[in-house]
Amino acid sequence: MAQSISDIQKRSDEKRGMKVKGIKLHTDTIALLEQLSDQMGAPQSHVVTTALNMLAKHLKESE
């Protein structure tokens, strides 16, 4: 039986440890995310990941 494209994508994401996370953000935050993504030349997911890692490091150093 042939798999649908969404099934193939889901299995691929699972193998790579990826998961979809939808969140509501203020329009100003979305604009900032888009701006940073353009400046970095990187996907928005990379900007979010980088920012979260920087925040985690900062909080750990503050302990």
C-alpha cells in the first residue's frame, strides 16, 4: 500500500527527532523573528533554537 506524503513526512520527522510545535505569538514578535531570520540568512526555526539555547546558557550561568 502506498503511503501518503504526510505519512512519509511524519516518519522522516520522527527519525530526525523533529516535532511540529505551533504557538501563538504577538505580531511584533513574529516581525522580529522574520527580521532576524532574514539578517542571519537562516530559517526561523534556527533563530528560535539559537535564542532558546542562548537563554538556557544565560540562565544556567546566572545560578
